[in-house]
Amino acid sequence: MVFGRMKAGIAGLRAKLTRTNSAITECVEGAGKAISKEEFLENLEETLITADIGVSTSLEIVEKLRRTYNGRDVEKLKSTLRDSIFDILVTVEKPLKIYRSPFVIMVLGVNGVGKTTTIGKLASFYKAQSKNVLLAAGDTFRAAAVEQLELWGKRTGCAVIRQAQGGDPGAVAFDAMRAAIGRYANIVLLDTAGRLHTKSNLMEELKKVKRVASREIPDAPHENLLVLDASTGQNALNQARIFNEAVGVTGIVLTKLDGTAKGGIIVSIAKELKIPIRFIGVGEGVEDLKPFDAREFADAFI
Ligand SMILES: Nc1nc2c(ncn2[C@@H]2O[C@H](COP(=O)(O)OP(=O)(O)OP(=O)(O)O)[C@@H](O)[C@H]2O)c(=O)[nH]1
Ligand SMILES: [Mg+2]
């Protein structure tokens, strides 16, 4: 069912990524046409940079093509381009392994990137694998954040541990860890705030939540999953650096790849951060989350 739909394959993914890949594909299709090889390579370089693949990576890819492209064989050109992207992406293709029960996933990210939606999608993903999933409403700051998570709990049939808005997220984490043990949960998805009064407040709060979790369950959280919004381009890299320094990031979910022409940011993330990309988000629906697959992505991209 849901899991099967997620494997919709390259055609489905390609359709979701059109805003980024149509520009690249159009540029590459132009290769065999009236323009010279040099003109084409210049166009391509600009197109890759516009897609947020990053300046140095775009230059590297174009250099490789300058050496290998004979000016005629467009199919060969496409496969070289695909392989260049794949070679970078495969270095961060490390699927999330649920290696114990309860396995605690703390979901991090600035406001609006898609944390809560991703939790809903993940809940559905793991429920489809017969896991017992518990949600924890650790964003006690934003109005209606708890209700939003509860809605996802209803939709996916998962229990939600909550306190009133304005409550202490550390206390929510404590309740959630205890409940996870008591109810034999396999996975805990812990939502967190994206915005507090200041950035340092937020980081201190996240550190506290981490401490509370690890006191109740050994080594929890087992995954610090950072959600990044692809449409924010290079900003996403800065966010990752800040969260990584403060609390450590063990995996990334890149969301909103469907709505942006900057989907190439995934290549920059792979190259610059070297943090595993666990999932990608390609829409607002519950099935619009895919385990990250470098080959599938590279093929859908070009
Ligand atoms: N197109 C698209 N929209 C998405 C995706 N993921 C999330 N969204 C939308 O992004 C908006 C923000 O999502 P939330 O899940 O509320 O984001 P959040 O990080 O929890 O935000 P705060 O709780 O305010 O910090 C919602 O309208 C989501 O439907 C995605 O992969 N694609
Ligand atoms: Mg939220």
C-alpha cells in the first residue's frame, strides 16, 4: 500500500522534480543543436549553478564534460552527467537503520521547513512496516503546533504524547520516553520547535531535550534528523552547520524538492556536509516521502 506507492519509481520522481530537471534537460537537449560545444558547456555551467548545484561542483562537472564530450553523442553526454551527479550523491546514501526498540528520532529544523509534516509521513512509512510508532509534541512554543501533530496522529493511527502549549519540552520528552518503554513502542518521533525567542534559546532547549531523552533511554535520541527546505537553497547549508555544531546532526531530510527550481541543492549538501541524506520530501501528501536513493535521484534529475 503506502510503502508500495512510495516506490513509484523514477517516472514518478521525475515528474515531482520537473521545476529543476526540466531546465537541465532542456539545456542538455540543446547540445546536439546549432550551438558549438563551448557555447553549450557555458550554458550548462550556468544552468547547473542556477539549479544550486554549487559553483565549484558545477565547474568540476563541466570540466569533466569538456574532456569527455565529443560534441555529438548527446546520449553519452547525458550518462556522463548523470554519473557525475550519482558519484557525489552516493556518498551520502545511507538509509536510516532502526537498530533497537524504542528507537528515538529527534526531528530538528528552523520554522516552516516541514518538520511536523515529515513526522506525519514517517509515521505512515513505519506504520506500513508494522512498527509501533509514538509521536511526541515537543514543539510547545508555536500556537497550534500540538494540534497539528495530533491531526497527524489521528491520520496515521499513532498515539501522541503531549502537554499544554507553553509547557516544558523537556517534560514532554520525559513523558514520551517513559510512554515508549511502557507501551513497547518501536519508534518515537519527537517534534521540536523551529523558532524560539532567540537561536541560542532554541539550541539550549534542544540540548536539554537530548539530555532528558538519554537519561531515560540509553543513547537516545538515536537519530538527530535535520529537516531542510530545498527551496531555501544555500541557506539550507548554513542551517545544517549551525544545528550540527550545537546538537550534532546524524541524518538529513530534504523537503519541498517538488516546488523548487533549486533542487540541485541536494548535490551541494552531499558535497559540502557529508551527512547522510535519509529521505526526500516531494509533496504535501502522506506518501510524498521517499528513502533517498542516489541512482534513482540522478536518473530522475537528468
Ligand atoms: N510542496 C511541499 N510542501 C511541503 C513539503 N513538506 C512540507 N511541506 C509544507 O510546508 C509547510 C510547513 O510544514 P510544517 O510541517 O508545518 O513545518 P514545520 O517545520 O513543522 O514548521 P514549524 O512547526 O512552524 O517550525 C506546510 O504547508 C507543509 O504542507 C514537501 O515536501 N513539499
Ligand atoms: Mg512544526
